[in-house]
Amino acid sequence: MHDTRAISNLLREEEQHEREDLVRGLKDRHVQLIAIGGAIGVGLFLGSATAISRAGPGLVLAYALGGLAIFFIMRALGELLTYRPVAGSFASYAEEFVGPWAGFFTGWSYWFMWVVTGMAEITAVAVYVNFWFPSVPQWIPALATLVVLYGVNLIAVKVFGELEFWFALIKVITIVAMMVIGLVVILFDVGELGQTASFANLWNHGGFFPTGILGVVLVLQIVMFAYQGVELVGVTAGEAENPEKTLPHAINSIVWRILLFYIGALVVIMSLLPWTEFQPGVSPFVLVFERIGIPAAASIINFVVITAAASSCNSGLFSTGRMLYTLAQFRQAPHAFARVNARHVPAAAITVSAALMLIGVVLNYLVPKEVFVWVTSVALVGSLWTWGMIMYAHLKFREAVADGRAPAVGYRMPGAPVANWLVIAFLVLIALFLGIDADTRVALYVAPIWFAILAIGYRLSRPEMEAAQPA
């Protein structure tokens, strides 16, 4: 059986291996932009159209509620990262403060989430490339994207960080440009659109909640999917320069990023045009840029969305590789994944993850469009589990600090333990909301099967885990 001393030995061994294997090649600017990139994805550029059509301006409240939950989740993660900055991040904290089963479930669920997301994202890249080159078979750009990003992740963590830096910068520049141009149009009545653009559009078309509070509730799952990946900054902990300073700095700025890039962008978008003009499947950014009169608006946003999808896949390869590496350190995955190549990158773990993402190219080529919705819904379950475990592990960490079993840190999450339980309850509600929509309901069917597989896998792995413990 595992005991506290045995787990402590494993944790010390994990940290020792990381110091020897991994290189702290991610600079502060890399971590800052990775945090931004994790918080801004395809969900804002495309998915927000569906959410606007269902909730109207009330969507702003949904993003604010979701953003508040994310604030507490990231502050809890920040406190844990300050305590022990390791690549395994939340899986490692679950192992230490909740138990080996929690580390196993969290690590594998997070790995599975990013593999599934990677499948969806490389297909998304292919779809967007077809906007420009409709005669090119869809599998070619999907395969090319995966091969390039796989190669980048094998070279060095600094190369990954540099690519992610530029991917995130493209997204930030696009959003800021839209907001600045939009505010000029609204405030100074510029162009034809300026004659009707007004902040009054937020309440003049059926009120601020045109579909009622229920409409806001029903889009919360779309909102939380848009935030998926924000916790990625935690996985950089094992390879960030000066993590005790860099990681809290990145996490502290997440709140204003959410306010600016999500809430601010949506307020400007729905002030430029009434919410009734936005339709699912049409990017709000494309529609707004076209109405303002910007040439090649669709092509500009198409390029941005390609970078957003590629960024997500890039992050997926990075995080799956590090998570498998950590699971192998805990004897919860094949030992081959615990090795790094000459460039200090967990190559075997990245390779097997990329190989499984490649299946997504085949699946999305053979099966209907609905599969994209299915896999992203299943991925959200992985995110909800991870976020919930971060909050619970933080709760147990605080108990360990109170009992003198762990040292207190200067960076603390406010509102504990009440905030922990409120956020966990909120995440459970989001999971239940998945059952309302027929497309997302499949996640509730897949989740029990996945956790049953994990339970079997954990039971089978226990003999090796226990054999590795010192007597």
C-alpha cells in the first residue's frame, strides 16, 4: 500500500529527475504569452457566434461568471506552483495531497483531453486552409500541421516557447485592433456602420437578457470550453526560468486579460452590430471587419483562426509529452516515457501523443461533421475534472499547511475554503448542462466509460507502483 513516506519519496525522485532531465528554457515573455494563448482560442473567434445567438448581450455575464471561476482556479494553481514548481503540475499535486489514484486519474485525463483536442484542431486547420485552397485534400494540411508542430516540439522547449509566443501575439494584435477600430467607429460615428453603432445596441434589442437568464445558463458550457487551456501555464513550471516569480506574474494578469480580451471584445462586437445579426458558423470578427469595410476581412480572420488552432495543437503536444513524462515518473505509465532525448525533451511521450492525434485526421476524414462537436465536448469533461482537482488539491494543501505537513507560501488564493467548494459546485453544474444539448450529451456517455477504464488501469498499475517503493 502507498503511505505518506512512500509518496514523499516519489515526489523527491520526480523533482530530482526533472532537474537532471529538463531545461528551464522558457523566459518570462514566453510564459506570459503562453498564458495569454491558453486563455484565448478558437472559442472566441468562432464559437462566440453560437453563444451570442443563444444569449445575446447576456453572454457578457456568462463570460464574467466563467472568468470568476477561472480566477480562483488559477490563483489556487499559482499557490501550488509557488509551493513546488514541477512539470507534472496539478497531477503531481493531486498525487501528493489527494492520493495516487487522483494523480493517475488527473494525469491521464489531462493527457486524453489534449490528444482529443489535438485531433480536432489539426482538422480545424485543414478546414480553414480549404477556405483558400478548396481543391487541396483535407488530410494534407492536417498532416502537414501535425508533422511541423511535432518537429518543433522535438527540437527544444525554447523553440516551442518561441513559436507559441508568436502564435499568441497574432491573436492579441487581432483582438486589440478590432477593439480600437470598433471604439473609434462607435465613439466618432465613423463610416456607414458608425451611424447605427452604439453601446445602446446592448439593451435596445430585447433587453440585456433577450433570451432570459436561462439563455445565459445554457451558454456556460460554450464559455468554459473557450477558457479550456488556461491552466497550461502550470505545465510550463518545470521548464520556466525563475518560476517562483514568473508563474505568479503570469497568473495575476489572467484576470485582466479575460476582462479585456473576452468581455471587452464582446461588448465592442455587440455594440457595433445588434446581437440578432450574428449567426452560428460565421465568425463575429469576420462580420464586424466586413461591415467596417476592411478589405479581405474573411482572409485575415481565417489566418488568425489557423494560428489559434495550430497554437492549440502545439500546446497539446507540449502538455501531453510532459504529462506522460510525469506519469512515468510515478510508475503510472510505461517507463519509456520517463526518458528525454539529447535536447532534454520527452521525445517518446511526445511521439506517441502525436501518433494518436494522427488518428484524428483519419477519423475526421471518414466520419460526419458532428464528430468535431463530440470530441470537443469530451475534451471539456477532461478540463472540468482537471479544474475541479486543482481546487480540491489546493484545499488539501491548505489543510496540510495548517497541520504543519507543508510550508506556507506567500502567493495565496483568496476565499479558501469557501471559494474552493463554490467553484467545484459550479464545475459540476457545467458538467450537468452538457446533458441539455443533444450534441454535447455524448460527453456524459463517454465520461463514465473513460473513468471506468482509468479505474481498471490504476488497479493494474498498482503492483508496479508499489514494487518501486522503498521497503
